[in-house]
Amino acid sequence: MQQIFNFVIRNKTFLLFLLLFSIALALTIQSHSYHRSKFINSANFLTGGVYGTMNSVDQYFDLKTKNDILAEENQRLREQLLNTNTTLDSTYIDSSYAKEKYRVTIADVYKNSYSSVNNYLTLNKGKNDSIKRDFGVITSNGIIGIIDNTSKNYSTALSILNVKSKINAKIKSTNHIGSLTWDGKSPIYVQLEDVSQFAPVKVGDTIQTGGESSIFPKGIGIGTITSFESDISGDTYKIQVKLFNDMTNIGTVYIIENIDRTQISSLQNSTNE
Amino acid sequence: MNSVAGINIVRFILLLLVQVLICNHIDFLGYINPYIYIIFIFLFPIREERLALLVVSFMLGMLVDLFSDSGGVHAAAAVSLAYIRPVLLKSSFGMLYEHQSIKFSTTDIGSLITYISLGTVIHHSILFSLEIFNISSILLVLEKTLFSSIFTIILSVLIIILFSRNRK
């Protein structure tokens, strides 16, 4: 017994180092597996507060660009509205069909990173604004990521620039689907994998979200094809996609909730059983 | 004694804030960031208890992790740096360390640069291998370690020289 105590006292520095290092290592390994509740994330009171203070100073510097982006988006939406084929007739609204499918919340980006291989965004909306895990995050140009952790007033989103991210996407002109991943290299390009060789892939084609995931609505823009090559197996294409969004410069985002999501996922679960 | 503790607390908070609010967002050439918070570990008083340094470094790394959503990579790297600091001190300052009489504001610049470079490279290689966590991307790890280390070493040496001159 005496010897054990002596051993502990003699090696106390090393033992403490070992303890702290293994705690850190455990947290690291845990953070590398997707869909686990994390203790260490920036959706909390302290980090949210600090980033919020910084943001309130910072946001004045790019007010003009933000206004331009908003004006551009308004123009696009107005064009869409004037060019819709179906004329809306207010007398025929049946309340049982008029239920909305998606709920949109606007949020400010408090922190955005793109230099690591596991990038996250911190947003200033949380549980109090009924934001939950697996809501989609987009801008007027295209998709940004998926909500990962939420606290009372803040949330973190898994960016599409994250090697863990995997999003259902399709080629706009056809209906061939694939999954969107990131290789961790450039913040301008992402990769679309598992696209069947039957798909007529052309450089310059648009990539959109496919409607399969129930996180994003169908048809939200992602980017354009810049190059593609056959997979090693020869059955599928690997496509380089240039993002519409400049992921290095994001100010305001929209968080999208699919209201039918629980219904869809419970249905899918019961089918799988 | 009190003023030493005070200086270290102020240094801790200042370096943490500068790191998470400015240095994490430099992204020079897309991915190169300096990690200057390790200056705190370099300059921690030598005569203080080593256990205290380990715990404080862990806390500092954990806080940086908290702000940058990186799991525990900064904590692991910072604790390792704190643990091997005596070896680094001995190899770069030699006799001065044996006599426990190092003053970072008065040591010659050569040994200071050796000390900081060794520490930075060790810290960064642990940091990036844990962050990328994939043996097949070892080239990416080395690349990031090299470029970020250069950035961090230059900034750290400049900061240490700048602020020690002021105190005289």
C-alpha cells in the first residue's frame, strides 16, 4: 500500500498529464463521430455572449454589401412572383390544405470557420426560437449546413465544409441523385459522390438539393459542376462542385424547419422495421 | 507573488480573447492561422508548481476548443506542451534553467527562438494530427503544421519581445 502511494506521489505530474490528456483525447474522438451529443461546443452562454458582442461591433462594417444582397434577393423573388403561371385565387383557400410545409427563421452568423476540416457555424437562434437538431440552414444563394447542437439562445450548425457532412443532392436537369461530401481541401469546392454512370453529366450543370432528406426542401441551389471523373469501381461519377455561396463570407442565414419531418421520419422508421 | 498571479490572469484572458476573436479568423491563404495562446504556456513562471501549469494549460486549451468547436484537440496539444516544457527549457537554455534563473525579458534572442520554435512545432503537430485524425492525410497534417508553425513562431517572438521591452 505504502509503495502504491509512493508511486502515485512520485509520478504525480505524469499521472495528471495522462488524466488530462485522455480527457482531451476522449472529447476529440467523440467529436469525430457524427450525431452524438457533445459537451464542448460553442452554443453556450459564454461563447455566444462573447461572439455576440463582437458581432454587434463587426456588423456595421458590411452593411452596404448586406443591403445589396437583400436587394438582389428581393429582385429575384419579385421576378419569380410575377412569372408564376398559377394565379392565386383567394376565394379558394381551403384551410385544411393551406397548412404551411416549411417554417423559416432568420439568424445571424456569430462564428464561421472554413480553415479546419471540421467546420461549424455558431448562430444566434436556439431552443427559445424552437430551433432543433437537423434543421436546414441556407442563404439566398444556397445551402450552408445542418443544425447540430442547440442551447437556449444559440445553436451550432455543421457546415457543408465538414468532412462529416453528407447531404442528399441531385443534378438539376435530370433526377440522378448523389451524396454531397467535402474532402477538406478548398472552401470553394465540394464533391458529389455516388452519381450513377447513366447520368448525363455536363460541366456547368447546376446541382440542387434532392427532396429525399426531409431536412432541406427540394430544389435549393448548391453549385455548378466544374469537372467530373469516374470512380475507381467505374460504376459512379465523382463530381467537383463549385459552390454558389462564398462560404468565407456569410452574414445572415435562414433556418428551415420541415414541419412534416417527424411524420416522415416515423413513417420511414416503421417501414424499415 | 500577487502581481505575478495578476499578470498571468490578465495574460490568460487577453491571449484567449485575441486567439478566438482575431487569430482564428485570419485564414491566411485559406487555412493558415497562428495559435498564439501558447505564449501563455511558454511564459508561465518557471518556479511555480508543474501541476498548476498542467491544469491551467488544460483549461486554456479547453476554452479555445469551446470557442472553435473542435472537440478536445487544443486541450490535448496544450497539456502535452505544458508537460514537456521542462525538457524544452533545459535543451534551449541549458545552464540558466539548472539555476532556475531564466528571465524571458533578458535572455538572448537565439535561445528564446529555439525554445519557442521547438514548443510550437510539437504543439502544432499534435494539434493537427488530432484535428484531421486520419493517417492517410498525413501530408495535409505536415503542410498545416509547417505553415502554421512559421506564422505562430514569428508572431510569438514578436509579441514576447514587444511586451518585455515595454515593461522595463
